[in-house]
Amino acid sequence: MDKKLKIKKTETGQCEKDDLSRRKFLQTGLKVLGGLALLELGGASLLYLRARSLEGEFGGIITVGKVDEFSPGSVVEIEDANFYLVRDAEGGFMAIYRRCPHLGCTVNWISKKGKFYCPCHAASFDQHGEFNSQLVSRALDIFPVFFENGMVKVDTVQVQARPHHLSEHIVYKPEL
Ligand code: FES
């Protein structure tokens, strides 16, 4: 009889212990998830505030100019903003970061050749930033382009690395 009771006690104790550790695990998991959600929210807010505080400067949102100021087939250096605004023959826009994906030198647009060149090790890229050299293994990075009230804007907070140029990287002003 005593033996049976002893066994019962042990089983009950084990269950309670399991329940406690499961509850503790779930509570800890919920706390971690809550913490992660707060961190993500905080990170997004900081990014937004940073973009706003740097509005007009590299690292923030830059208003480049009116859409019509950029003729199709043009490549315009945006001074102090570290990118070129490219408008292709079909009227689509791209903001191409001037940093070479090889070792980070500043690339230049050579209009006579219709290419971007890196002065450090002579890598070259076409008008869309696609690479033509074995030195580099990816296209030039880009920044998101968007339109507001007829103005072209570039979000220099978000550098977008890409293995190759794709047509979906070209942004067209939505028809009204
Ligand atoms: S840094 Fe541009 S080719 Fe090396």
C-alpha cells in the first residue's frame, strides 16, 4: 500500500514539474517574442525618424526634381547625394549608387562610352548598372525611386544590392 502511494506521489510530482517547466518555457517564449516585436517596432521608428531627420541629405529621402526635368535616355549625377539618376529611353527611372561593388571606389559616368567606370581597377557597368567585368560579381546597387506631386524622390536610407540588373528595378511614374 505504502509502495503504491509512493509511486503515485512520484508521478504527480513529475507531472507538476513538467507543467511548471512548460509554463515557464511558454512565459519565457512570450516575453522573448514581445521583446522582439518591440525591437522591430523601435527599429522601424528609428529608421523613419532618421529618414525624416536627414530629409534632403544622403542617408535620407532626397527630392531630386520634377519628373519632366529628366529627359528619356539621360544619366544625371546628383551632387552630394552619391548616386546617378538614370532615366532610360522608355522613361523609367533608376537611382544608381556610385559605390563600386568590388572594393567601394566611386564610379563615374562616362557619357562618350555610355558606361559607368570605376577608376580603381577599371570595372565597367552599363547604363542600368549591370557589370561588364570579371572583377566584380554583381551589378551596381540601387536606391528606391518613388514619385510625389510630380517630383522624383529617392530613398537613400535603403541600399538595394542585386546580383544582376532586372527590368523590375526600373521604376515608372504611375499614369493618373
Ligand atoms: S573598386 Fe571598383 S573595380 Fe575595384
